[in-house]
Amino acid sequence: MLEDTMINIVHIVVPILIVVVSIYAIYLKDLIAAAIAVSAMSLLLSLEFYILQAPDVAIAEVGLGAFLTTAILIIAIRATKKEEEA
Amino acid sequence: MSGMSRIVKTITNVAFPFVMIYGLYIIARGHLIPGGGFQGGVVVASSLAMVLVAYGSIWIVGKVKEKNLSVLESLGAICFIGLGFIGVILILFYSSFEGSFLKNFLIGQDTIPIFNEIGKGISNINTAGIIPLMNFSVGMIVIAGLFVILLVMAYATRIKEGK
């Protein structure tokens, strides 16, 4: 009973956190901070997959979405310069 | 692309072996637990990408060549398709062998006892015949294929920085 209540609460809290972190990813001015926000969104999405009993998809999501996409974004961001310094 | 700060490098040095060994564990136990070749390969490629991002592309020049990664990827594909075709080829040598493409010839068949012995010897840890070997093949393909994308991107940024 208590376990079901906890799982229901997590099912409500995690999607709200996904939406909040996505809004952060849009409104942050620093590009690396925005990339980290995208990574956090993907991590929360993989947590949601795990709660929905798909651990296979969760591992693939946390590898591809939360790590490799962030690595590609950071490589691309560090190859550019800020508008003020250019 | 130059390297990142000393904090990032230190955390990478600590976390890299754990992430890589966890990815290899996901590959090796893929037939028993959630996971498999693709997921474990993604985790191992993530650990390599972590080193690449932390130390920068100037450091990694000359240490890894994308030609070697291409060889690794092709080797994984050849291992996968070869294991599939061994099940067909064995029909030519043993007429009573019920073979087909991707036949699990290392376990549960009576015509070739030596393969059952080999499979039993390995199967003290793995009880699935050729499925772990196929997971390793897929893992090789995924590691090489995902790491070479990041490596080519890092090379491209290095060329731009040199000018």
C-alpha cells in the first residue's frame, strides 16, 4: 500500500521535473549550462522509463541521451567563441 | 578543442574505470539481466567520450586512429554474420545436423558432442551457447561506431583551431 503510494507520487513528480528542466534548458543563457540541463532532462526521462518497468530502454536512454548527446554538444560548443569575445 | 579544467580531469580519472567495467558487465551478462550488446556498448562508448571531452582533441591526436576503429567495427560485423552462417555450414559436414541460420550450435544438440563440451566448459558462467558471443560482436560494433563519430568531430574542431 505504502509502496503503491510512493510510486504514484514519483509518477507525478518526475514528469513535472522533466518539464521544469526543459524550461531551464530553453531560458539559460550559458550554452554549457543549457547542455547540462538537456542532460538532466534525459536522466530524469530514463528514471521514468525505469519506473515504468523498462530497464532495457532506460540503460540505452541514459547512455545515448544523457551522455553521448551531451558530449557532442560540449565538443561543438567548445569549438566556438562567445559573441562578446569574438 | 582544448581540455577542460583540472576538476573535470580528476573526476574523469576516478570514474572512467568504473563506467567502462560496468559497460563490459552489461555486455557479458546481457542474456541474463536487462541489457545486451547495444546498451553495454553505449555505456563503454560513453566512458571513452568522457576521456575525449575532458582531455581535449589535441591530447588524443595520434593515440587513436579512426582506421583502427573501422577495422574493429568490421570485425564485429564479420563475427556476428560468421556465427550466423556456421549454423548453415555445419549441415555440409554433418548430414544429421538440424542447422539453420543463427542456429545455436554450442548447446542442446546431439550430433557434434565436442561443441557441447566446449559450450559446457564456457557455460559455467554463460548458459546460452552463442548468444554471449553475439552480444560481444554487437558490443564491438557499437563501441567503434559511436566513438568514431565523436573522434571525427574532435578532429574537425582541431583543424579549425590550428588556423
